[in-house]
Amino acid sequence: MKAVYSPLHARHDGGMELHRGELVPCFEMPSRADYIRDAVTAAGHGLTAPRDFGLAPILALHDAGLVEFLRSAFDQWKAVGKDGFMLPSGFAARSMRQDVIPPGVNGKLGYYAFDAGTPIVEGTWDAAYASAQCALTAAALVAEGERAAYALCRPPGHHAAKAAYGGYCFLNNAALAAQYLRDQGRATVAVLDVDYHHGNGTQDIFYDRADVLTVSVHGTPETEYPFFRGFADETGEGAGLGFNRNFPLPRGTDWDSYRGVLETALGVVAAFKPDALVIALGVDTYENDPISAFKLKAEHYPLIGAAIARLGLPTVFTQEGGYAVAEIGTNVAAVLTGFER
Ligand code: Q9C
Ligand code: ZN
């Protein structure tokens, strides 16, 4: 399948994240995309550049204030004499007002971010915009008749909510792909998220809608990021009630435990009978991932691809997490190869 890639991802670089009480270099680093690009190319998936769909599809799903902040954040940072990378230092938690948008840049950081692990650097907007265009282009390829397409999205997207960013994510690439397919006449679309972390942003965007089913299999938020979403009792609201499903799993989950839950999640997707499928593809389920705690091995990634392929649906893959950098490329390529086999 075609792999949509933009070198602009590399402009999002140089940040530090607050990780377990320490400032450390970001796990979400540019070399991730280089390893994936090289491995998917070696596996025979031809690279293609993204088209430019503009801001309209982004503004259709994300709050205009969030988008304007992401676009201008680093300029605001420079205007108060700062450089380097931006992290928030105060959040609108319980007891704080939710209805005040702070006028200053530090206040806005706390208003729009939901963690201190997602730095903004000078090139973050350019990279996030290009990443979104990669997802939209992959969706267009599938809408135009390809059986499947892979968007090599960096930065990732599945944690980005309507009006909040975090979890290394700024714009929700998987949601943009799903909405694009809807806009091109696919009446129903399913998003299946197999990243180690709950796809809270995608859930948020489609939570009150029955036309886009969201399903996520992930490390339990009882112990895993993002901690405050991803529980099994989050099933949608309003018209969307019953159209969100979460499958939280404990730390240490291995393939023998994972495979059955993946089949259950795929069964939920199949029962929805969607016209198209988006896979939010994280490979941070890998046993050597530095920030995750599942025990999947390299040999299991082709099996995940093959299981997804058995749904027989037009499928867009968006790249999400995966931080075992040296192995990320081969694990991603293995999913795509398993899908096509
Ligand atoms: N260190 C994805 O896999 N890190 N995001 C913990 C700060 C957040 C992972 C908080 C992990 C986010 C796309
Ligand atoms: Zn993840």
C-alpha cells in the first residue's frame, strides 16, 4: 500500500518532556519517522507526498481557539522573550474556572494542554499540519478506491481532543481521516485504536455521534496514561451512546491475552458494518517499549495486520505511538505486510 510521508515532521524536534518527575528528552523523536520510512520502503510500500487540504478539515473537528493557539504559540512565546520549547505550568483542574481563556501565553498553555509531556517548539505547527495532511491524503487514496493506505503521521494524533492537546499529539490525524471518509460518502466509519494508550482524543471528537464508531484496546488508565479516560464504562453519549467501546488491559498483557481481546474489538467493528475503517496504529504495545508495559513480540505484528485485513474493509492506517525506536520501523512494516498477505 502507499505510505504518505512528509519530511516536515522533522521540524517538531528539540523538546523535553516532564516524565515521572524529571525533564527528559522527548520519547517522541524525529528518528522514529526515519526508521518507519526506511522500513516501509524496504517492505515495498511506496512513499508518496501529502496533498494540501488546507485548514478547513482541521477546523471542522477542532476548536478554533486551540488551532489558533497551536499556530501562533511559539510566536507568542518569542514575544515574551522565550525560546527553546514550551511546556505548561498550571492547569484548569477541579476548583479552577473552566470558562476563562487566559490572555497570556503561559495561561493559554495550561488552558489548551492536558499534560506537561508535550512540548511545542518553533516547528511544531508545521509538522502537526503536515502530519494531518498525510492522514487526509491517505484517506483520499482510500476514498478514491485503494484497498488501504498508510499515513506516516508524526507527530501522532490520537490523544488530541476537540479543544485540548497532549500525549505528544496536537491534531487528531485518525479523526481527520475518518471524517474525510464520511465527507466522501462513506455513511459509517469505524476507528479502531491499537496504540498502547487510550485514544482519548478520537473518543472525545466522536463521543456524541452514531456515524463514527470508536473502539480502543489499551493499557488500563488505572495505571497508564492518560489516566482519566479509557475506562470500559465510557460508551458514548446522546446519539453516540453505544458507539464508543473501550478495552482496558493490565500491565504485562502478552499476546495470548491480547489476541482474544483484539478479536472481540474487531467483532465490535464488524457488527457495526462500517463502510470504511481507520486504524490508529501504535506499536508501543511492543515488549521493549520504554514507556509501555505490554509484552507483544515482533512476530505478533503481522498477525495484527492479518486480523484487521479479515474485516475486508477499505482501511486507512495512521501512525500513532511506538518508542522502541530501533524496532519501530520493522514492527510497523510487519503490520502492513500482514494486512496485505
Ligand atoms: N511523560 C502516544 O503514544 N507520556 N502518546 C507520559 C509525560 C505520555 C503517548 C506523560 C505518553 C503519550 C501517541
Ligand atoms: Zn501510545
